[in-house]
Amino acid sequence: MGGGKETPRQKMIGLMYLVLMALLAMNVSKEIINAFITLNNKLESSIEQVESFNTNLSGELDTKLATLKATGAPPDELERVEFHKNTNDEIVELTRHICNDVVKRNLYLLISAGDKNTEFSEFKDIEEAIISDDVESKTKLKALVKKVNELGIIAVDEHHELHGVNSETDDYHNPLFHIDDEGYIHIRDLSGYMKKDDYDTPTRLLAGENFESIAPEGVHLMDNLHHYRNGLIALIANHPSDTLEGGIVYQYKFDTTLIEDPDFLITEGDRKAFEAIVDSIIEFEIKENKLDPKDAETVKNIYVRMTIPKKVMNHGEEYPWIFGQFDHAPIVAATAVMTSVRSDILQVQTLASQLVASRVKVQSFNFNKIDPLAFSATSYINQGDSLGLKVMIAAYDSSEAMELKYWVDDSTQMTKSESTQDIESMQTFKGRAGQSVKISGSVGDHVLSGFIAIKEKGVKKWKPWKFNYSVGAPNAAISAADLQVLYMNWSNRIKVSASGYKPEAIRLSGRGCSVSGPDSKGFYTAKVSGTKSKTAKLIVSAIDDNGKNVELANETFRIFPLPKPTAYFANKSGGRLKKVNATSYSSITAKLGESPLDVPYQVVSFSMYTTKNGSPITYKSTNNRLTGLMKAAIKKIPKGGNLTFTMVKVKGPGGKISQLDGGIVIKLI
């Protein structure tokens, strides 16, 4: 459609040609975009395989440390291996953090294309919802999933991996991403993504307006990748050396600031020049005893793979690296770039973990038989409780005899040197591999500690072992349910027992009463005071082997006031008494008589009634003793006459004073 005058037919042909060219361009664009999606899916599949391989590497280190502990390795060797195992744990955590950081920025692009108000903070710590069960992270992840599902930016057709999957039981079900059990976030298949050809979002969020104003999240991405590279190298390169000749030990510490990031890594010449710089710095650090020569190759590979150049070339112009990757790039192309970066990260993690694992050598053992083994800390449980059963595989050599030597209830011997151990008190056992050793003992806690013979490359070595067990006495208890009573203002003695638990693990508490104890004889004291309630509860609980408080019994007790006592004179509350005996007693007492309760009551006052000159007369005492007038009056009472005490007041154990309902009437004979 050049210049000049054209006929309507020519204009129509030109317009049709223009439309055809546009359609062809669209088809090419669609094929390229679909190629990026295919590439990304393959990278994701490869990433999951590398993650699985790295997880197995970590498992091998865990197994090596457990083997050393089980075989009684020296403390310094255990400390050395545990140091390397912890180093690998830090490598795993550092890698998972940076991988998820890259995926979160990827999700930030994909979701922002459908909702420009999306903020990067919405992705913070979402993986913790899976690996640590964090409540706040769960809430954040659910909100993010809800947004993805409501935006509808992924079409779930018959080709999508979630097609036909029931999502009712999955709170985090969505077609865009998922988080695996190890806490790694993964992008799902983007074939159904609605904005595949979005060029604006990667430019806006990761590239920025111009070379001088790079987008903050793009800057953070580059900084985080550099920090990961340097942090990973520090984890594998910074460690003490093995002891060298003359007892010398170097503290290796590689200086990552000596290597500057290159301007370009485009041509083979650029890469060779950068590798030469890395080689020279590594050689210098080795000479300065700052780097272990055994670590040099891995350090170099990590540097070469994880170094981002400052610039790239685009149409003959120099671009910052972040612009070269994301400026006007289709969003699925940006996704493929970030997935490729994650693949590089996981591959250098493999190099680092393999290097750390190579530092741990563990002796292997011969075995020809594998048996399932089930055991627990106890074989006795109470109803409503649970038992911690451990089921595992035991591997051993059935052709070898089992040889034990041990002490009973003397664990101090294990801390002594071999020359000072009491060999005479040590017991021995020889039998077949897997055979049981019969043990018993008196009531209480016991401990067996000793050694078992193990052959390592045909040489018999003694490895330590220890076993704790408890012996209990059978017991039973009978109580009268009708007599479950607590008396007010009284120290009610309570005896508690609970089979299956040590006495020191048992506790008694109360509701509606206060509980103290137990005393030296095992008795608790329950007190009720100042309450209008007619009942109280006593609760028996215990601490189980896991430190959990378990309720064993919860009983209701009726509350009654203490029964009033009976007044006594000359140990009589009434009846007949010889006059000669009456004159020899000088006090009034009060007690519960035949009651099993031994409650102390104190008489604080009483009155004595008699007659004088034919007229009634009353004498009063302000304590428990007869006054002189009372004693004189008793002598004058004729035989056959009555001796009467009334208005007897007593003070109980709670300090309350009350008057008894009845008195004492005794006929003198």
C-alpha cells in the first residue's frame, strides 16, 4: 500500500494482503509462545527429579550420622559428622528459599497480568503453610488460591493436569501452582493460561521504565541470586581443615569479593576469560590457605554457573541483564527464563551437597537377615491413653553370636575408664543373634548399661548400650461410694493410687476445695471452707511418658459440716455415777465418741444446774474446768440426786464456737 492513486480493487487486494501478513505473523507468534510453554513444562519436570535426587542426598547424610550414633562412634567423630550434616541442612534451606523466591516472582507476574493490584507481599512465607503448619501462612495461602481461582486466568480443559480432579478436600487447590511436601513451589502447565502473550507485565514488574530505573523486584531478583551464590560458596568452603602434619589446622574462608561479576558472558571467549579469572583467584586462595584444594572444582563450577553478567547485547545495544531477559518478553518466555534459573540453582545445590557428603565416611557392617521390630517405651496403657509404638527393620548377621556384658542399676560404670570399671559386678550373656535377655527386679526404676560385641571388618569391637525399665507392684482399691464426703473446716485426708504410673507422676487437684500434699506417707489434704456449694470434685491426673497431662479420675464428693461432739463429765455423757467419783473430776470434755474422725474440740464454757436450800441455782464456768463453787455444790448433792451440765459451748478445728444441742444429766449414787 504505497503512495499514488489506486483503484478500489487495488485497495481491496492491498488490504487483504496486509491482513494475510498479520495472520501469518500471529501464527508464528503463537507457535513460539507454545514452544516456551513446552520448554517450561520440561524444565519443571526436570526440576522435580533434581529435587528428589537432592532430598535423597540429604537422607544419606542423616543415615550416616544415625549409623555412627548407633555404633558408638567417638564424640569427636560424631561432632565432625554432625557439623557436615548441619552444613548440608543449611544448603537445603538456602536453596529452597531462593528457588521459592524465584517462583514467587514468577507467580507475581502471572497473577498481576490478571489483577494489577497484586502485591509481592501476598506471596511471603506461603510455603510455611505446608512445611510448618503456620496458621498465618495458611491464611495467606488460602487468600492467594482464592484470588487465582476467582480470576480464572487458567482454562482447565481436558488437557490440563487438574482436569477432572476432585478439589473438595484440598484447601489449596488451584490450576496455577502447587507446593510439594518439601516446601518447594512449582508452576503448573500454562497451556491454558489466558495471557500468554502479555508483554507489558514482565517489562513493568521486572525490567522497569529504563536502564536507570530498573524495577525494584528485578533488582531484588539479581541481588538474591548473587547472595545465594556467595552464601552457598561460604557454606561449602568455610570450614576447618583436617589436622595436618605438625598439628596444624587451617580455618578456610574463601573471599568472594575478589571475583567481580563480568560485563558480558555472551561468547565462548567471554566465558573462557571469566573462567580464567576464577581459576587464578582460586589458586591464590589455596596458596593463602583460605581454600581447601579439594573444594576448588566445586567452587569454580558454582561460580561459573551462578554468575550473572552485568550486561547483554540486544540489536547491537548494551542492555542490563534484567532488561535482556524481561524487557518486552512474552510472559510465558519470562516464566521459562525463571524456571531455567531455578534449574541452575538446584544443579549447583547437587554439587554442593555431593561435596559435603564426600567428607563423611561411615564404616559398613555385614548382615544377612532383616526382621521387622516393634517396640515401645511401655507395654501398659490406661483406657483413653495411647501407646507410642515404633516399628522398624532390624538388620543383623544371624551367623554371629550375640555377646553382651552389662551392669544392673550402676550406670556410673559407663563413665569410668576401662581400667577402673568394676568388672566383677558385670553380668554377661551369650546367645544367638536376636535372642531375648530375661530381666526382672524389685519394685521401682532400673537401668541396664553395658556393651554389645559388633564385628567391623572381622574385628570385634564393643559398642555401648543402655536400657531403662520399671517394675510395679500389683494393687487394688475398694471404697464405699456412699461415704464420699468432705467435711467443712477440716483437713480431710485423701489417699490416691493409679496403676501404670509412677507415684511421683500422679497429682490430685480439687474444684470447690483446696488440695495440698502429698505428705511423707503419701496422703493429700483436701479442705473446704466458706462455700455454699453442696459438692466438690477431686481430680486425679498424671504426667505420661510424653510429658502430657492425663486425667485418670474425676469424683464428686458431698460436703457436710463436721458433726457436733458430745459433752462428757467423768467420761460419761449421762447415766449413773458414784458420788465419790464425781467429786474427783474437775473438767468437761467434748468429743465425737465412736466416730472414726479424730476431731479436736475444746470446751470454752458451760453451766451447772443444781438446787440450794430447795431453790434452783445455776453456776457458770468460762472454760472447761469446774469452778470452786461447782465442786462444793456437787459435794452437797445427796445420793439419788441429779448432776446437770447445760449450755456447753465448744470451739472446733476451724475456730468457730457453737453451743451443743444437749447437756449432761448424771444421777449420783
